Amino acid sequence: MTLQQLRYLLGIADAGLNITAAADRLHTSQPGISKQLKLLEQELGMQLFTRKGKSLSAITPAGRDVIARARKIMREVDNIKSLASNLSGEQEGTLSIATTHTQARYVLPEVVRAFRDRYPNVSLELHQGTSEQIAELVTSNRVDFAIATGSQNLFPGLVLLPCYHWDRIVLVPKDHPLTKVSGKLDLATLAQYPLITYVFSLTGESSFKRAFADEGLEPDVVFTARDADIIKTYVRMGMGVGVVASMSYECQDERDLVALDAIGLFPRVTTWLGYRRDTVLRGFMKDFMCLFAPHLTPELLRDIGETDNQSQVDDLVGDLPLPVRGGCGNEVADAA
């Protein structure tokens, strides 16, 4: 059994059992992968995949166990390389991050710019998706960091570190009736209008829906999207009232959109950064975390690395004051 065979095995699994696609991803030939898979199965004395003709059709129960262990082995191989790089002071490599559109579009650009200035020889890979898609990338060992909001139940194997809070805002065109409402906006008033907001998670409870349900209200959600820019486009079209993350409101939006305060209408949410507990953090990975969340100091990250579970991590970071991110003119408020 060789590391190459295990790498090919994982490549096949991650490519949906398509050997040709796995060969493309691994920059090798399809016959070469097929040969190594056959040798691996012969050595183990078991089938890892069921076959239909010349194609692989499913992973066998034994194959699932072998693949899970192969992932652990390859993670440790990466950790050994990272450890060696840290000891040698190497500042080259790849940092792969999975996150949502909101983080990628409105929060990460300044962080990425500062990181690239500091580490010009480190390649950055940015994957965008929903919480479920991010969790899939983490499970398949394709990313180093996950950055998301909520949905912690999807990431049981990660060390989760809180980075900042944010609130929702309500977006309407300048001539919308809600701009004339006196006093603080409430959910009962908001429920009278068609709403446009983010795609709801397929797993876990939506804090957006729960806020209305707690008031005995049923929101009229007419359109959902993953991208705040798309939501703003349809708000401008007059399709409905937008409910988005506060940091998605840019100064250029003030030309035709009004942001209405929604603090207190919906629960304040926390964005976190996560990584696999068995990861050896390279120096540039720690620096990225400090750039993204300055309260994650090298000393704190060292202490977090000595914990055994998320409960111990929470004890270390639970009382940390976190900044509150806003939109135009209030990008980062005081810690709260």
C-alpha cells in the first residue's frame, strides 16, 4: 500500500466515482489510477467499489471505512509537511478557504490584500457556497479554513472560533412607504410587505423565520438568493423589501437605497472561523486568522491548540468581546 494509492482512492471518491475526472484533478492518467486501484484492492483482499461494466457504481461498506481512514492518513501527511515548513521558516504554500458570498464579497477583500502583501508566495483558494456546501468541502478535506455564520451543527469535527457579530438591516428604495414610518420598525409592519432575503439553510432552524414565528407572524418571502448583490438588484426593481447583513450596505447604495435599522428585530449573529482539530497550523495560517480576527492572538491560538474539545475552546474564547460589523460609515463598531 502506498500514499499514492490512497491519494488516488480519495480522488475517485471526491470525483463522484468518475475515474476520468479524478485523473484530471490529480494530473495523471485514467489507466494509471485504475491500475493502482486494482493493486490496492488486491493487496487488501476486498472490493472498495461495486462496478457496473467498466464504471464504478457505488462505494462498498468496506470501502467507506477504508476511505475514512485514508483521509486521516493523508491529513497527517499534510500535517507533517506543515510541521516541517514551520520549522524551516518556509513562507510558501496554499491556503484554501470556504466561505459564504457575504464574507467573500464584503469582509475578506481587505484581509486578503493585507495577507498577500505579507505572503506573496502563498496561493489563496476561495470557495463560496452555502453552509451545507462549505461543510461538504470540509468533509472531503478540500479546504483549510471554513468561515460561516451559525450552522455549527454541520461542523462537528472543527475547532470553531468566534470572529465578529453582525445584525440584519432592511433595504428599501428611497420612495418606499417604509421610509415614512415614524418610530422604530417592527416585525408586524415588516410582515405586511413582500420580503427578499438569503436562501434558508436546509438543516437547522432559520433565525429569520423564528423571529416572525415568535411574534405569531408569517413573513411573505417572495424571493431568496445567496448573494446580497442580487437581493439589492431585486429590491431596486421593486419586487420586495430586502433583509440582508448589515455589512452588505455600501456607501454607493445610498444613491437609491435606504437602510432601515433592524437591530432587535432579529437575533444578532456571530461569524466564526473553523479548522480541523488535527490540523497543524502553519505560520501564515495563524497570521491570516489574526488579520481576519485580531483578537485571535498567537498566544490565544497556542492555548487553543492545547485543548481537547470544543467545550474547552469555548471556555477560552467565550468571554472575548467581539467587534460588530456594520455597513457604510460603520464598518466595524466597538467590541460587544
